[in-house]
Amino acid sequence: MKARESGMPEEALWSTFFDPEEILRQLGLTGVAHHAIDFGCGYGTFTIPAARIVTGSVFAIDIDPTMVAGTRAKAESAGLHNVVAEVRDFIAEGSGLPDRHADYVMLFNILHAEDPLAILREAWRVTAVGGILAVTHWNYDPRTPRGPSMEIRPRPQQCRAWAIEAGFSPLADTPIDLPPYHYGLTFRRP
């Protein structure tokens, strides 16, 4: 089940919206993390830099075979042998990963899905005790150049409430500003 359309642009434009290494740093990814999971890896924008940080593997999961193939190719080109990219409908089928498998889980620009709690519950299942859940999304601002429509774009307070409902504990009271168009939230699995 593909998430609702988010207006994802071509990769050349997409890459101008992020400083992936800085975002991962601000959202708490360090070399202490062993395994990480990138739900909805897209172009591999965050998978590739995460693979340079973690001591284990980054599991990049997406429903789109083209995105997964592109992420694999980027990992190979970068000489990264710790990226496991897989085509999978994780919304309908789950990730296929073992319980409490990852120290760091990324839900980046995906919680506009029809059932965000289903994604967060799967994230809870695969996050190790003490592990971090990192969430990013487009600011709730119609002036952003892309992103989901305002009708389905979640506000930070909504993402926070969903994550808490799924069992995560917030690491901060306010969102992290990720200019120019995004915000971030971090949580821990108690």
C-alpha cells in the first residue's frame, strides 16, 4: 500500500532541500548506533550518510523498486557494503525485520500516510529498547515548494502525539528546525 502522494520531486531538486549529514547529527544518529532502518528510503538521501555513521547495517525499505535499485547503486558506488535495500510494502506487511533490531529508526517525510500509527507501531516493534526514532516532515506551510497537500500534511504536534500513542517517549518538548522546509522530532523507546 503506497503512502498518499507527497509530491516528491525529481532527485536533483529533492537534494536541494536537505543537508542529510547535518540532519542526522541534529536528530541524534551517532557511531554508537549499530543497525538503522530507513522506512521509505526514496532516493537514499539519508540511507547513504547513515551507512557511513552506523557500526552495523542500514536497512533501506521502500515500495518502489526504482528507488530501491537507485539506493543500492549509490551504496555500491560509494563502496558501502552495509546497506541492505529491499522492496517491501512495510505499511501492509511490516518490515520483515526481527523485534528490537535497530538502534535508530528513520521515518522521514512519511507520516502523511493514511495510517501513520501502523507505521509507528512497526517502528516501535523494530526499535531496540533505548533506541531512537527520528521523524522529519515538511513544515505546515503552504509556501513550501513541494510536499503533501495541507489536508494530509501532519503538524509536529500530531506526529508527537502519534509517536507517544505508539509507545515512544519524546526527547524534547519542541520540534527541531531543519531549514529550509522541514522539522524534526526525536523519541526514545523506553
